[in-house]
Amino acid sequence: METNTNIRKKDYFPFSKGKNNNRLKNAVNSKERHFLLAAFKLSAIIQTSNRSIVSNLYTMNVSRYTVLILTVLLPFCTFAQNRKVQNLPYADLKRIHLGFSVGTHIQDLTFTHSGNMNENGEVWFMEVPEFSPGFSVNLTGDLYLCDHLNLRFTPGMYFGNKTVKMREETSGEYVIQDIKSNYVVLPVDIKFSSKRYNNYRPYLTGGIMGTFDVSKKRSEYLKLNTFDFYLSIGFGCDLYLPFFKLIPELKFCFGLTDVINHKRKDLTDPLNIKYTDALKKAASNMVVLTFYFE
């Protein structure tokens, strides 16, 4: 069979400067010619298709989107590379978690003064000039709701005190009262946790807390009510250790009721009612630092 040698260069030699084209030229009179011609035809078709695709991608500005996607995904790639062996990998899947906590707290009072002047022409003002750290201990019951939500109940005891300074506006006379409080606390919180990263998992909390003061009430300048109610918000982080979880948490509690007892039939000196009359209301606040062990 005679081979047709009248083949146009532009049809079968689209890359005339390449090494493969040289090989094809050298094989013009060999049996390889037909095989190589078929291979180059297929290569030309593929190259034409690729050029069309690339042209369309540039028309769509894909390069800019690619840079944007890579920029977004880069932190996650780094995140994946820094992963470590997880302690207690299934701890958060338990329906109920039990534990205990210890911590410290400070108690404060926010006063709203009445501005009343007594029969002696005196106007008294109150403040808490300094804070004294107290001690707290709680039991912990944690109910798993879903991957990011838990319901937590942490009954316990708060032992602390508040130092109140009462000052007369004109004369500068003042008296100081140390108010001791031993609270039975009943906090209920919703815990919203982020996704776990290695052996850390930060979270936010929000909830309510009822308190019952069991300290002995005495006849003092100011007397606080036995019951109070708080709104609380806080944040913390689950630390996964090899055998248990350590959870430091900082919480802020804001009293919702007036804690001042305005009916003072217990006063031995009726003149001391002037301190109570100087106040319209007072709210109790606390800052609590707690370490949970689960």
C-alpha cells in the first residue's frame, strides 16, 4: 500500500518546533507514520478543547474566585495540620455529666438613694468602698441537649461578705457595717459551646439563679432580705485532661430584686432607721470565678 506523502504541515504538525514533530518527520517513510498521525490528531483536539475551557474560565474571572477560596480555606488547612490526639473524645456525648466545683467570688451592692432628709437635717449616702473575696462550692449536673447546647444545674453554697460605708453628706460623719452572707444558691444555666479544637472548647452561658441567705440576722444599721433572684451571664472553656475535664468559668450575676428590708421592727435604737430611710432600693451583684471538675 502506497502512502500519501502530500500531507499539509499545518494539519498534522501544529507544533512544528517540538521534539515530537521531529520524530514524526523522521518517521515519514516508516510504519509508525499512521499511528503517530492519529496520536497527533487526538492531541490537537484535546489542546483545542483545553484552550476553549481556559478561555471560558478567564471570561468568568475564575482566577479571582480561586484566590478568594484559597484565602478562606487556608486557615482551615492550617487548623487540620495542627490537630493533636484528643483526650476523652466521647465525653461530650454522655447524656448526663456529674461533677463538682470550687471557686471564689466578690459581692457588691448597687444603691439607689432616696435623698430624704431626716428630722436632724441629715442626708446619708451608702457605698461599698472595697471588695472581699469569698469562697464557693457547688455540685454539678449537666444535661446534654445537642452538639452545642447543654442545660446545667449547679446547687451550692457561697460564703462572703460586703462592707458598706454610710456617710453623711454635710458633716462627713460615717459608719461602716460588715454584712456577712452565706447563700444557698440554685443556678440554672444554658451552656452554648463552640466546636471542639484539640483539647479545648470555649463556651458562653446564660441563666438565672435563686439565692437563700442562711446567715443569722442581727439588729444592724442595714438588713438584707433573705431571698434574692439573679440574672447571670458568663464564659469559660472546657479543658480535656487525660482523666477528667477541668472547666474554668467567669460569671457575672445581676440582682433583680430590692434586697433592703425596709420594715425594721427589730431595731433596738429607732434612730438607726435613718440609714434604711436613706435608701430607695439596693440590688446585689456578684462576680464568680469557678473551677469545675467533671
